[in-house]
Amino acid sequence: MGVLQEAGKILVLNAGSSSLKFKLFSLVPGLVAGVGGMIDRIGDTVNSNLVAKGNGNKWTEKVPIKDHVAAMECIMGFLSDKESSSIHKEVQAVGHRIVHGLDIHQAALLDDNVIQKLHQAATLAPLHNPPGLQGLAAAMKVFQGVPQVGVFDTAFHQSMPPKAFMYGIPYDYYTQHKIRRYGFHGTSHKYLVETAASMLGKSPQQTNAITCHLGNGSSITAVKNGLSVDTTMGLTPLEGLVMGTRSGDMDPAVPLHLMNTLGLSAKEMDTILNKKSGLLGVCGHNDLRAIIDNKAAGDERAALALDMFVYRVRKYIGAYAAALSGRVDALVFSAGIGENSSIIRGLICEDMQAMGVSIDDAKNKATVGGAQGDISAPDSRMRVLVVPTDEELSIAQQTLDVVSKVKSKVAVAA
Ligand code: ADP
């Protein structure tokens, strides 16, 4: 880190189509999180808001924001007011969360070549990559000459072998159209395995794990010696688990049949599978808290949705234990559901002793609301860990690594 100024800061950005999330990290040394927040409803100049917190304070401000550049300028004005008046000089690098990085296997400086690749990837991730690129364009305008680094949700899964990432369809679709499984939530899965390894007192390279990122969007990854060898999401984040509003795995003939019989367009079918399916489609709610309450009140569809969610997670844990030849050091739970719901963790791990999974009920109940810990029973062959994910910290860390490498190369060349 010696090549970066000690007073420097890293700004992490995560752009959505109508939102821009940000978090500032100081290099002191080691990364320390400062103010973070988001501007939402970009484009709606009457209702757009800036919501932020940090350093013991919370703010909500009405701000008229017409586009991502205006959002970026607003965030910098806010940070220069609340954090440091010389913030423009202090930000040494900007780290961008980019959803789809095609075959890019690690965080990278966003130079012209990489940016061109991300534009190509936009055809595969039409909902996700264009906002990321808008956020990048805004940051390049506001921070001229500051390194911009891309951290890709797909990158961690680039270590998957072809037998895991290929679909059983004509090979030309792969070579000509890049149709394959890419996987997502990679920044989170990478953070989870690194944290789990340190909790076990091992290096990631010595660690096999099944990492469960269970939120509104959910995915599970099989990690062998620190590397992703399989993951539940595919070409897009639609594959795999039953999610809040996404169907997850199904016979690909189902949408074809529905399109034929109901006369639905591809776009309509896409909306149904991504936004109206999953838990929402089955029982009318996508929040598991409401589903658990409704089940308790006797709602049978809520009970069914809950069973389907838990069953699919258990099925993948079994599949990935087999993919790892039964050698699994840790089963890791994270994200909104995995970090907060001892009920769901309990159901997932119920009657799994024969698989080597056994949890301690008291520890399970106590490890919620952002707590990190080991909830396994003493006889559990796999350690069962709860790890609050921190994608922003991981993005800041990876951004710092990329910039440090580039700067030390320049220093050596000089
Ligand atoms: P996103 O994928 O949007 O980032 P999060 O990781 O924030 O989602 O997870 C949000 C989800 O977490 C909510 O939809 C809700 O289903 C679930 N959740 C949060 N707290 C609990 C809880 N105590 N019990 C059950 N589910 C919870």
C-alpha cells in the first residue's frame, strides 16, 4: 500500500438503473469504512432522495437528480460537506460493482479494452450492465485522471471447469454467442470463503466450502481450495434456487409451453420469470418474514413456498457436497435470510447429521442481526458458519489491490 497516499480514500460505487449507492473507505492503513448511502429515484427530480449514514450520523435529503452524473456530483458535494472539504483530492481510486464481466477473472482497471468488453456483455446482462456503465461514465467525468476499477460479480466463478459451466446445447452457441453459465454474487462468495477460512484458521487455498448467499436474490457456490467450482446461477441470475421473485431451475420447456399456449412474448415471459415468480409467484409474498408469519397463521401457500425454498437449498447443498467429494470444511450462511433467519437455517440443517451437518440451537438463535459466528454442534463434521457479507469492503479491497499493483509497476518502470 506504500505507493498510495496515507490520507487517501477509496470510493465504492454500485449503480442501478435509477439508483447510485456509494461508500467511502479510508486507508489508515487497512481499510476503514466511512460514510455510505445512496441516491434513489434518479430521473424523478421531484422525489429523488439522498440517504446516508456514517461516523455516528444519519442523513436524508431531498435532492433533485436528473441523471447519474448529477447523482455523482451531488454525492461529492455531500461528502465534501460532511466528510472532508478536500475529498476530490483524497479519492485515489473508484471501485465499481459491475454485474457481468464475461470471461474477466479478476478485478481490473477499467481501460478502453475492458470498457468495450463490458459493452459487449450488456447484451447478456441488459438489466444490469448498462447502469454500471452509466455510473462509470459519471465517475470518469467527476474524477478525471483517477483510476477506475471494475469488480465483477462473475469474476470469482471464472475458475469453474467447463463441465460445470457448459450447457447441454449445440456447442456453437457457446463459441459464437458466449452462452454458458457465468454465476453471480461472486464478490460475496469470495468474501465469504476468505472470512470462513480465517475463522477456521486456514488459508482460502486450504478451504473447501459451500457458501449460501440467501437474500432476495440467492445463490450457492461450491468452493474447492478457495476457488469456485460450481454455482447455482447461470447465464443470468435466474437459474438455481427459488428466489424472492425469480423462478430458479425449471424444465426449459415450461416457458416455451406457456408462450405457445398463452401467446406471451419473450419480454413478457422474461418479466414473469424474473419479477413475478419464485416465492412471490407461489404465495403472493417475496419477503420470508411475511411468509413465516403467514404460515404460522395457517396459510397453506406460504407453507408450500417456504418448503420449496428450503428444499431447493438442501438439494444444492447435497449436490455440492458430492461435487466436493464429500470433503467440506464449512457450510456458510449469509445475506438477508442467511444472516438473520435462525428459523430458515434451522430448517435447512434439520436432520442432516448423516451429511455431516449439525447445528447448536442456542448458537443458531443467538447469531443474527449482523453477528458472525460458528453455529455448529460439537459433533458436526462441517463447521456451520454465519458470515455477514460485506461486498463494499471486498470491492474496496480489490480496488486497492489493482491500483497498488498498477502503481508499483509504474514505480519499477520509472
Ligand atoms: P438483496 O438480494 O435484495 O440484497 P438481502 O440480502 O438484503 O437482499 O435480503 C433481503 C431478504 O432477506 C428479504 O427479502 C427477506 O426475505 C430476508 N430477511 C431479512 N431478515 C429476515 C428474517 N429475520 N427472517 C427471514 N427473512 C429475512
